[in-house]
Amino acid sequence: MASEESTHPVFRQNGISYLEIPALKLNESSMFYRSVFGWKIGRDSSSPSFEDGTGHVIGHWNTELPVAGKAGIVPYIYVDSVDDTLEKIIHSGGEIVKLPYREGNLRVATFLDPAGNLLGIWQS
């Protein structure tokens, strides 16, 4: 019988599975990602953890990491609707950096989360 650990979707050979996201205010960042993307948030408010909408990526927000801003790696999150998600981003304290644009048959946009980290969203 396989253990829960070996069958959890986060355990994928060579897949990105854990992130530490820089944050200025833990509650503000965790509520942003829950409100905008529906991520599951752990109960420990002193060190909130998350699980993304697929269960393939887990992690924590970290106030000791410098905010990457526009200088770091830019992760992109797949969404059903770029336009609807941008509305949620603005309503939840984020800021649009690049309005939706076409990249082949995709629609893509970038934004800053409340801490100032640059991320992207895309839909097919």
C-alpha cells in the first residue's frame, strides 16, 4: 500500500513542488492568494503555508526574504479567465503591470502581489 506521502501530487520527480514567497505582511499575502486563486491556506497564522489550486505546489510566505519585484524569476499561474482574475487581483490589493496581450493562442498578463512580487497569469 502506498503512503499518503508518496501519492500526494506534490511528490513528482523533477517538478517544482515548494516555494517560499517573499511577503511584507503574512496575512495580507495569504489572503490575496486565497481570494484571487483559491489557494488553500494553512492554519498557523505566524507562518502561513499554502497549497496551490492543483495541489502540485506547496510553500510558505516568508517575511525575511527580500521582495523580488521585477528582478527575480517570474512564475505564471494558469487561470480560466485573465480578465476575471485581473479584476480579483485589483480588488485584493494587487497591481497590474502589463495588460493582457496575445502570445500565440494564449492571453497573458503580469501583476504585482501586495508585497511587490512580479507574477504572471495566462489562459489558452
